[in-house]
Amino acid sequence: MHTDDFKRLLFEFAPGNLLMKMQLLCKDWRRVADTFIDGEVESGEMIVIGGNDLSYDAIIYEAIALEERRTLVTQVVFLLNVTKVGERSCEWAVNLVVVEIPEGVESIGDYAFADCCNLTTVSFPTTLTSISIGVFQECSSLDNVDLFHAQLQEIGAEAFFRCSELKSMALPDSLQTLGDHVFEECYSLESVDLLHTNLREIGDSAFRGCPELKSLTIPDSLQTLGINIFLDCMKLVPFHLDEEETKLVISHLRSQQSHQTSNDQKTTSIHAH
């Protein structure tokens, strides 16, 4: 749909709501109130709306930077036909508590929900294939993440960095890559079961500074490990491992436990000493 099919509407929110002006291209001049719209997107890719139930056939818009006004955002929902959550679309929305990402969304852009310090619950669609860099970085109230039913292949660098209350992760069979620093300084993380994944790579410092991590189960598909993966994981491995030492440890554990199978897949488990 071409932009010529739309009219340009300039509006601002009512007192007591999010005070901000933005350009909105829509088919009519309907009044918009009690609604939050944020992000930089192309038509049909992504829209974030919270408040009353308004719907549009399509929207192309530019949003003025929220800056300090992000603190007033408490809810986000998505229109139909969304395939991507844009970069930094809800960053610093510190009063955001719950996010439901709908079916059809395939990727979440860099830092989309970073520093949402009161975010406790995120629902993920089965269509999700990629979580980019720093998406939930420093979401300090997020305690459980269930990605088991997603088609996720990659979790980007620092995606859950310093999620200090995160205790457990449910990861899908399709997962292949964990990026650098992905769970670094997740102080409450106790165990990660990668048993059923197709994991091939774990990036540098992926679990660095996880003092409560007691158990990590990895699949036989793993091929590449970064450096400092378990640094400062006192309950898991009480010493520093450089790149070569880590590979040797993993190889040794595999040879010791090669007779163990579970669900027709060989695994290696690293436990606390």
C-alpha cells in the first residue's frame, strides 16, 4: 500500500496520558486518545499500541523520541500481521510489567525491551526464530522465560545480560546459537537444560558471573565454545577456564559419559563440585 493512500494526522495525547506528538499516516481522521504508539517501522512490520482498542488497516509513521516519557508506558499490544519487533521499541519503559508477543512475530530487534526493570512476564509466539542483541538486557524483574515452543534458532549477545532475578530458562529443540555474554551476571540463574536443543555454539562469557548456577546440560551437537564461559560461576566450576581448557574439559566429560543417553541423544552435564 502506498503512502498516497493515507492522510497525515498530527495529534497529541490527552492530559494524564502519554504527552507526545507524532505523525501518523492513516485512512481517516479519527480521533486518537489514550493510546501509546512507539517505534520506527515499515508498513506491516511492527506496531506497538496500548490503551483502548483501536485498529487500522495499515500504519506508516514516525514517532518522536520518548525519552523520559517512556516511564508512563504500562502496556503494549500488537496489531495483526506483525513480523518484527523493532529495535529499541520499548527500551526504558520502566513501568511495563507484561508483554504478550503475538503469533506471526519472527524476530525481536536489538534492545527492544532493554532496561524494562519491572517487566516480569513475556509471552513468546511459536513463530519466533531470533532474539537479537540485548533484547532483555537488565530486565531485573524477569524471573522465568519459556521459549520451549518457539522455533528459535539464535539468542543474540547480551540478550538476557544482568537479568538478576532470572531463575530458569526453557529453550527449544531448534536452538543453535547462544551469543556472547547472553546470560552474564544473571545472579539467580540456577540451571540451564540444553539437552534437547541442536546447540552448536556458545559465545564468550555466556554464563560468566552466574554465582548460583549449579548445573548445565549440553547436547552432543555442541561444536564451538567461547572463552570465559564459566568465569565466576563459583558453584559450577570453581576456577578459571581459558578457551583451550574449556574445550578439554568438555571433551573429557563427554568421553566419561558417552554411555549415557536420554531421549536418544548423548549429553554432557557439568555439575557443581
